[in-house]
Amino acid sequence: MNQRRGAQLPSEVWHRPLRTVRPQDLAGVYAQPRPEIARLVEQGALHRVAHGYYVVVPPEYVGRNWLPGLEAAAAGIASSIYGADRAVVMGISAARLLGAIPRALATAVLAVPGQHRPIVLADRPAQVRFVRRDTDVLDAERVETPLGATLVTTPEQTVLDLAHRPGLGNAETEVRSAIATLYLRSDPVRLAELAADQRLGAALRRVRSAVEA
């Protein structure tokens, strides 16, 4: 309903990347953002995904049980900290958004330009793990999520990242099949170019050996 969207949430909230907001983001809207956010949570307009991070509840789910997807929620958190163009979903989380890992995971992995401690979610037993990388050189594309578009590593980049650090994100049992799935969707020339540019030749050799096996 328009009333739910207009009466409860200022436009600044809806315009946040992946509809994720922190109290400090609303300092120019409310004199005391924290009590206002607590009110919006109580009304069901915002969902507290982690300490200090809140996601807009879709209007059709206000008053009902709703949980944002882990990868989208993690991308919203990272985008709130670093900006939407400097946070990239990578590794197992990229594989999940690209459809190569069917089951839900308990860790989301984001590439970001600075160091940051993991963030434990408040709405489920899961965490967001940050990996410091030069996000400008990562091969990434925008992928739509229920919260909005986010940068996600391409199949080629994801294959190399999974082979390079298969244990990142505590989902090693899923990695081999994810690599095989994404390898079939990868451009071999682009894969070789990325491996050379990012010094991931050993990772590419492991990929080829695993797929051939």
C-alpha cells in the first residue's frame, strides 16, 4: 500500500543501496534517528538484520514474517559501509547468486576495499565476512536481488576465486560442484586473461584438473 510506504518511510530510506539503512544515514532526516528507526521496526516497516543495520520490508510483507536473503542482506550491509560500487559479492556467495549453489548458506562473503571485522546477523545464525581486495579490478556484473541490484563477480572470476580459496566461507563441500557448473558458463579466453592479470594461474590449473577429473 502507498500509505505504508509513504507514511512510514522517508524517501531517503527507499533510495539507499539495496534498501539498507543505518541510523547515521538518517541524521539529516531525523533529529534522533535511533528512536525513529526503533519505531519503524516496531511498525514492521524496517527489519533489523544486524546490529545497526536495517532493511526495508516489502510493503506486501509488512505485518508478516519476512527474512531477506543472506547474500542480498550482506550486500546491503557492505554497500552501506563502502558504497554500492565498492562492495562486490564474491566466492561462495557469488556462486549462490549465480545459481551454482542451491542450498542456503550460513556465511556471506563480500569483497571490499578495506579491512572489516565479520558482522554477525541478528535475525539468523549467519555472518557476513569481508575480504579486502581491489574491487576496481574484479570482473563483476550487476545482478538483481529482491532488495535491488548488487555487484557480483562474473562466472569466470568466481571460478578462480573458489579455486584459489575453497575454504573461504565454510562451504567446501559445495565448491567443487559450483566450480564445475560455473566453468561450463565461462568464456575460456576471459578465464585465462583474468588468471594472468590477477596471478591466479595456479587456481586456473586446479580448475581445469578438477573439471577434467
